[in-house]
Amino acid sequence: MPQSEAMAFLRESLAKRNVDVEVVEQTLTSQAIEVPSWAFADSGTRFKVFRQKGAARDIFEKLADAARVHEFTGVAPSVAVHVLWDLQDVNVAEVASVAGSLGLRIGAVNPTLFERDEYKFGSLANPDAAIRAKAVDHCLSSIEIMKRLGSRQLSVWLADGTNYPGQDSFVARKSRLTDSLRQVHDALESDMEMLIEYKFFEPAFYSTDIPDWGTAYALAKRCGPKAKVLVDLGHHPKGTNIEQIVALLADEGMLGGFHLNSRKYADDDLTTGSAGLYELFLILNELVSAAGGSALYDCAYMIDQSHNVKPKVQAMVQSVMSIQEICAKALCVDRQRLSEAQAACDIVAAEEMLKQAFFTDVRPLLAEVRGKMGLATDPLLAYRQSGYEKKIQAERS
């Protein structure tokens, strides 16, 4: 079916579902998905790093790669950075300048509170007051870097925990962690946020200091109004109802953002959409619902992935496109009929409203949106044909 006919059919179908196509297109056009600097560098599992020709070697090459993702998708204008991975011995002002020249901005700044010998027993929760102070100072210096980069979000993930029963007091660790995080929170400017990420295990295999959304929520509330919870889709046990967590955090006004990815078993190294598409749809459905039904909930939408065997830039373009597609599907839910079915306890009809949207072919809609943005209708194909991959392989060999 020609593109124009497919779009006409979709418009007619969505009109019957009480969905305003123009509003959906506006939401998709203004969407912003943040990409991580570390996704463009060589990475691997704890067993081996598989090096790729053309992988970025420093923050400036990472920014160049991120700019290509934004160039072809139109919705990836910011880059998250890790302080010790990206900004050590680098002119921070130059990083901000180069990002701006590429049409990008620096997004979340991540303090690097691991990979140091002194953090063997924790960073912000360490029993040693001197080590805790060092970790806090690193966070405070990260805030100063944020100011120079124009970033408004400090994204905190800890490897802190214990490996054996009796190693430390759970309550004492919670107290120390709360005090450390509060010091960091209080140093933030009024328009900044501290996003607290949780992970139910690894690398601490007996207890993890921030193992779930409830702990992250409690810590954020203890810290103050500039602290919120960051949900990483890969950081949950199998079977966890992530969409319920998202709905409750949004309703509480405590959902600060996402690390979007996909996981089959325990962590987040799969590209978004490569597994669990319907789960991602149900999560985004709750975010659309929380925003009133015709927009996306206002929080940070960040990707967190390590592309161990996929080509780096291609994998990121692929992820951004997957997120766009599932967002479009979530925006196509017949909210009126869904609400009516829920009120009537008509379980079958309610579920059918979700399935109808999930199985909707939104490619004509995305093609129209991209056309209006001056982009290729298939960003991944356009990138693969651009020659950029061969260029960086030659330049960075």
C-alpha cells in the first residue's frame, strides 16, 4: 500500500479510537531521548572486551557518534556522560563547546562511584568516614562540572552493598548512605535534580544498598525535593511488574527518569526493543496515561546500553527507533473506551484496547513525522548507507 494510502487508513482508524493524530505527531516530533557516551566506546562483559574498529576512544569521538544518531533520528539531542570515563584530564569548557557545535547538549552527569580500590566496601555507604567523604567530594565536584556543562541532572548509581551475611549492619549502611546523599542533594542548584538509581543485585551478591524502587523512593524523600527515582528497565528480577512501579512513582511525582534498554535475564546490555516489546509498551502506556493520555510524562528518557557485539552507532539508532515506535503505539490507545471498560470491570474489553494499540502499524505515522522533520523515513537504512561507519573505521584504526 502506498504511504499516502496507508496514512489515510491509519488516520481513519485512529479517529474512531478518539485519537488526535496531530497531537500524536506533535508529541513524537518534540520527543527527546538521551544517549549515553559509554555506548560508543569499546565495552564488554566481565569476561572479555570485544574491540570494534571505529569505536570511540575519547569524549570528543563519542560526541561525534552521538551527533550522527541525532542527525538521522532527529530526537536524540543530548548525551549523558560519566565523570571519570569521559571528563578526567579534559577541558570541560571544550566538551560543552564541541557538543554545541555538533547540535548537542550534555545531559545527565554520572559520578563514577566504583572502579576504585577504596570503594571495595562501598562509596557513599562505606564504614570508613574518610572514604565516604571522598565519595561525597567526587559528587560535589561532579555538580561543579554540571554547572560548567549546562547539565541539570546528577544521575547516581552505586555498586555499594555487602557480599556476606554479617559483613555490615543494614541499618547503619542506610543511615550513612542517607547522610551522604543529603549532602549531595543540598549542594544542587534549585533547578537541578538528583536521580537515584536502584539495582536489585550485582556487584554485591548478599545485599545491595539500593536494591529496589521503594528504597530509592525512601532515600529521595529523605534527601529533599530535588531528589527523584531513576528506573533502569534492566535492573529488576524476572517477572517484576515494572509498569506498576512506573505508574505509582509518576502518581507520587517521584519519577525522575529512565535508563531505557532491554534485558532477557538480569541486566541491561540488550538494545531497547530487542526483547520484551509488549512490556515496554505497557510501561510507556502508563507514562502516556500519567500525562493525561495525549502526551508523554515529563521526565528524563535516557538510554543505558553497552553494545558489546553490535556496531555502536547502528545499535543506538536502532534503539531510538524502537522507542519511537513503541511510544507511537502507546499514544494510539483509545483512552476513552479503556476508561469505560475499566470502570465497568470489563477486563476483556480493557485488554483489547491495549492489544489493539500495540498491534497497530504506526510506521506510516512515523514516516510522516520524519518527513515533516526533514529526515529519511528509515533512519537506520539512511545511516547504514551514509558511509560514516567506514569513515570512522579508517580514521580510528
